[in-house]
Amino acid sequence: MKNRQGAAWSLEAQPWAPGKAVAEVTERLGKWGLKRPDGLEALVGHLVSTVVADGGRHVSLHLAEQNDQALLLAFSHHPRPHQPRDDDVLERLRELGAASCGMEMTVDGRQVWAAVDLKA
């Protein structure tokens, strides 16, 4: 993450994790002097809810900012996650305003990411 601002949080995989994630991301963007884009709450909520549903004990959320975009990555830390159709998760992220998004299954869990434009 050279030459870009970044932050990461570890959250309990609980129903309140998406709300906490939204608060953390909003606060951090504010500290960086950036406006929260429209739809960010629903997008972050969907990212975090997706990995919480995998059934692990905790999830992590990573935020980076560069070139007027925020990159958000949620990670389940659960080696055998529930695997909904990728198209459903990614389609919803695009509907929620992701400029680009993706998902990868690894031996350590699922990674779901979305890039969001910060300038209108």
C-alpha cells in the first residue's frame, strides 16, 4: 500500500459487524478529508454480511484510498465458507455502486472486494 492511505479492522463475525464496519469506514474517510460516497453504507454492509455468513469467528475489513477511489476488501478467515453464487454477490455490489468488484476463494477464506468512486 505504498503511496496510499490505508486502514484495517478485525471484527467479530456477528450480526452487528456490518454496522460497525460502516461506522469505521465513514470515520476514517472523514479523517482523510474525504466525503462518504452515496450508497457506501449498503455496499460496506453487503461486503461484511457476505463474509460474516461464512461462519467464521471473525472477519477483517481493509480500506485503501488512491486516485479518487476507495478499495474495500472483506475477508472471512474461514477455510470452508458457504459459497453463494459469485454472480449474486458481485451483481449486488455493482447495483450498490461499485465501480469494480471481485471475489476469490482461498485456503484461508473468502475475499470480497469493491472499488468505489469518491468523486461524483
